[in-house]
Amino acid sequence: MMRYLSCVGVISVLIMNSTNVHAETISAIMIQNTKMDIAYTLNDNRTIMEKTWQDVCAVLELPITDVPGGEFCVNPSGNPVYIQPGDLCADGSFKVPTGFGWCKEFIASCPNSSWALSEDKNTCSRPDFSCIINTDAVSEEKLLAAIAYGESSTRDSYKEMAAIAYATIRRRDAAHMPSVNTLIKNKYYRYFTYVTTDGNPRYRKLMCSESGESFYKAYKAAKNALDKGIDYANGGCFWDGYDLKNNKGHSKYKRGFRFTKPEHNIFSTEESLPNKRTIKNKVYYYVFDSTTAHGGTVFWKLNKDYLIAAGAGQCL
């Protein structure tokens, strides 16, 4: 979540043993929490968080009640399994029951996702980003891990990072590039990711670190993609984050996209309306089809009809 806040605090320079890079530390700031959404769970079980109570039943593989007005699943013994609704707050906390204004308390926070809140919630710290990044001087694995970490949401989902890494390798192979290091320097493909050029703090945090210990999920994701392990992108080679939500100026709206499965629409956004277009008398309605979604990222591949009409190759 973007927070436009001014920060007050004395910046001190420390050595972070976990990453072997200098860090700056400031006082934490207090902000008012806010409600982001309503979620449903099984008895406040944070491992099951769904948009509707019916979705929770589906995850549990239990039928929903046929009692009018009821909101519960039915277990094999015929007994009700009650679903708990609650408020999902901006800080990631889950408050029950819903509608009681639990998400309005003031909480300790940091200016943005590049900062880490201390355990005592008194200070925020982050690596010193003054290091010079030379992508030619790092391994493909580290660069791929940094792209996956930088492009993924702050939920730090392994599947999300692994899907981004796999999609990147799929782009590399489609472009017949020898490495991701080469891919990001090519003028035709370098903009498939912006984290390498826009100062993304998560990308810089990993690239400026001499240790991979704090970023084990990102490195694991990179290794999985390089070894052609599990394809968490499910055939995808493009991705979008929260900027897709209700942003009709987004390039995906201009070119046309559709969700091939409802569960891919993690932002509850409107997909493009079917728009009949032609290239050399060959018809297509969308350019992008969703392949999956993880964490805060939706993944895409090029639509089959578009590929035929454009005479294009997948992922290019």
C-alpha cells in the first residue's frame, strides 16, 4: 500500500550482519490502520482466507448448506462447519467479527516496503542503496532472484516469486538470449521488467546484499526456474500487479485481456470487453489470456487467436 508520509527521525548508520551491507535506521512512525476488504476463514485460521464463505467450503472440499440464509459447510457427519467473516486490515491483520471498526487503531509502521520494522516496533531500517549495481558482474541466478524479489509483492510468497522467475526464463528462451543478464540489456526486451532500472527498493536490497540467507525464497525461486522445475507461471511469460486494478489506462486494457479462470482475478477488476480486431483479415478479440495468479501478481500468455493473426511467437 502506498503511504505518502513525512518521516521524522535521526538517521544512523549501522552494520547489518545478516546481509553484510550498511543500513540506515529511523524512528518508526504511527499511522492509522484502515480496512482493506472483508475475508472469510475457518475459525480465524489464517491459512484459509477466501473472498466468500462458499469459497472456504470449496477449499475444505465440503458441500455448502442448503438451509436458507445459512452460511456454513456441512461435514461428512452432517454437522455444520461455521465460517468466520472478518475485516482484513491494511497492515495484513485479520479482525473478527466484521463491521466493528477494528481496523482504525494507530499502529507502528515504516515509510514504505523498503524499510523493515523492528521487533519492538520502535525503529525502521533498510540497506544502504548507495552500492553500484553491475548486472554483468553478478551471476544469472542472483539477477533472476533479484528480479523475482523486486517484482513480487511484499507478501513474500514463494509461489509468486517462483512464477515470476519462471516467466522470466521463458522470455529469455523465447528471445534466444544466452542469459537474463543479456536479456535486460536488449532494447527490445529490457522493459519486460522495470525493477532493474527504476530504483525498485526490493530489487536493490537483494542486489546490494552479499548474503543470500535473507532472501532464500527468491534464490530458491531462481534455481527452480533455471533448473526448469515446477512451472508456477503455468505457461505465462508476462505479469501484472495491483496497478491492473481499475486502471483503464493500463496497457492490458488497451490491448485486451481476459481471465481464463475466475480465481485468476485476484483484484476483482473488470476484464476487457471483447473487441473484434483484425490483422490481415484474421480475427482476434484479446491479446492476453491469464494463466494463473499468486500472491499479488497475475500471469499472462498471448492469446492463441492473436498469435495466429499477428503471426507472432509466444512470449515475444
